[in-house]
Amino acid sequence: MKKRYLIAATLMVLPAVSAIAANPNPAFKLRHQNFEAMGKAMKGIFDEFKKPAVNMATIKANSAILSQAAKKVSGHFPKGTGPEAGVKTEALPAIWEKPVEFKAATDRLVTATAGLQAAAALGDMAKIQAAAGAVGGSCKGCHESFRKPKA
Ligand code: HEC
């Protein structure tokens, strides 16, 4: 009985998975591109901190990229784009199970990146470094709860 149920379940699941894999939701690509852009912008900023003379234009440009990208994150996780979609993803089911906490994590990123952009506009290095640290904390905070840990 149990075995028959398993076979039936497998038959039901398989075509659905291959259909999605053949036609993946554009949300996957969009969010990967957006996160990659954020990762690159963060690196661009932290690389400047290591230089004897920082390039403020680079910091400003990357801060603008970050604050724009941050606003998109909440829209990049429509229902059905979790691991159940059968597509390679590090998104944890917690994103959809704990929507209030996930929204708080995206809001934190939006606020932190806006703060960084404001500090960059002032050109104040102490403020920029503190704000960049807060942005990094918001990335880490969300990854710890909502992104699959690296094996
Ligand atoms: C609100 C939650 C959240 C915040 C905030 C967040 N991330 Fe992520 N990040 C994720 C999730 C979830 C994934 C996995 C996405 C997937 O695999 O589908 C991810 C993946 C990534 C990846 C791997 C590329 C990818 O798409 O798999 C990079 C790089 C990344 N994030 C960088 C950052 C940086 C840099 C920040 C801060 C500036 C940040 N993230 C903030 C949730 C977040």
C-alpha cells in the first residue's frame, strides 16, 4: 500500500518538475542577477576601503546600485520559486513560511542601503564605513535565516 502510494506520488511530481525546469520562472534569473550585482557592488565599496586614497565616485556609484537593487528583492520571491520548483536554488522554504520575518529582512536591507547612499552623498568616510557595515549586517542576517548554508 505504502509503496503504491509512493509510486503514484512520484508519477504526479515528476512531470510537474520537468515542466518547470524546462520553463523556469523568470524570478530565478532576475534574483540571481540582482544578488550578483549587489555582491559586486559591496565588493567594489569594500575594495575602496583598503586603498590609501578612496575613490568617492566608485563608492557613490556602488551605493546607488545597492539601494536600487535592494528595492527589488521583495519582488523576487513569488510563490512557487522555492526548492519545490525543482530548480537549483539556495532559497529556503522559510521565505514563504515566515513572510513577516522575511519582509523585515528585506526592509532592513532597503533602509541600510538608503543609509549608505545618504552617507556616500555626504562623502563622510566614517559614516560610509559604518553604513556599509550595517548593509553587510543586513545581507548576513537574511542569509542566515533564509538562504541555504553552504555545504
Ligand atoms: C531578504 C533576504 C536577503 C537579503 C537582505 C540579502 N540576500 Fe543575498 N540571498 C538571499 C537568498 C534567499 C539567496 C538565495 C537565492 C537563490 O538561490 O535562489 C541569496 C543569494 C545571494 C547570492 C548568491 C547569488 C544567488 O542568487 O544565488 C549573493 C552573491 C548574495 N545573495 C549577495 C547578497 C548581498 C551582497 C546582500 C546585501 C547587500 C544580500 N545578498 C542581501 C537573501 C537575501
